[in-house]
Amino acid sequence: MVIDGKQQCGPFPKDTGAAACCPTAGVWSEWGPAVRNSDNTAFEQSRTCLSAAAGCTCTGNRINPWSSDKCPCPDFQTDLNDKLLEPTESFSIRPSGVVYDRIACTYTTPLNSTEWNCSSSRGYQSTTLLRYIRADNGEREDYRVGDCKDTSDEKHNVTFYCDFSTLQWRLTNNNVAVLTFNQVSKKR
């Protein structure tokens, strides 16, 4: 920074008066990741005034609260559901029994593991198959969840978590950010 015609590397002099070199609103950091507020009632983001050490105060809010207790990640994009099917496929299955944890910001859904809803895929004769649209490239991708003959429920549950830094839903199994998903049934 140039002060009085000289290059100033730091530390910057502190002046309690309104310095002409101060940016109008100060200099703020980027917004931090979303976190639960201190009352555990909603999510919020915060930022830091970077110019305060130089005597330049910041104007504006340090805290960006969400207006509701809703998770900061957006809803899954249902308008993309038609992209989940391949031209030769006739249907996909929207999982039921969704469990949404508003505190942890997770979304867990059991996949239907009855034989009619299972797929033949990648050498597996009967498997639960999740298909999603990737957030990074918009491409469709299949993910094998479990063997349909395995009757333990946890083998067919799928969990997504809200990435508080990017505000995207991520599949817990492989950490891929997704826009939407469905279970698909692929038969040979």
C-alpha cells in the first residue's frame, strides 16, 4: 500500500481518524463455510474484517444468517430427473422412506431391494443401483450400492451430506457432489 508517496509493507500505521486510504466499506474476507448458530436453531456464515488492523473499519454484516432452520444446501434438482434414464430404460424408482436430519444436514434413503427393483449391472445379477447427475460435469453416473440378496437394511441405505463449504449434496460412499438421484432398475 502507498502511504504519503512511500511503499508501506507493514505494519500499517493506525489512525483513529478517517484515513483517505481506507476502502469505503473496508476489506472483508470471503464468507466462511456454513455452520450451526450458537443457539443451534439455524445455519449461518461469517466473515472477517481484514482491514481493521490498519485502522480501516468494515461496514456491513459479519454474520450471514439463513432465515430458516433449513439445510443450506439447495433441494435436489427434480427438473433433471428425465436425464437419469437412458433411452432404452423405461423407469426409475424414487426411493421412499427418506430420513432428513436437519441438524446434521444429512439425507438418508433406503433403496428398494425387492427383485423387481434390482438391476443386472457390471457382472452383478441382482444389485441395488443408484444413478445420479454429477454436479461437477452434469454427467449421469451409476453407483452399485448392495447385493439384493443381502437382507441387512444398512446394505441398501444411501446417505448424502451437505458440504458446508461448497453448499452441494455429496454421496457419502464416494464423496461425489450430486444434483439429483434415483434408484434405477436395469434388466438384461
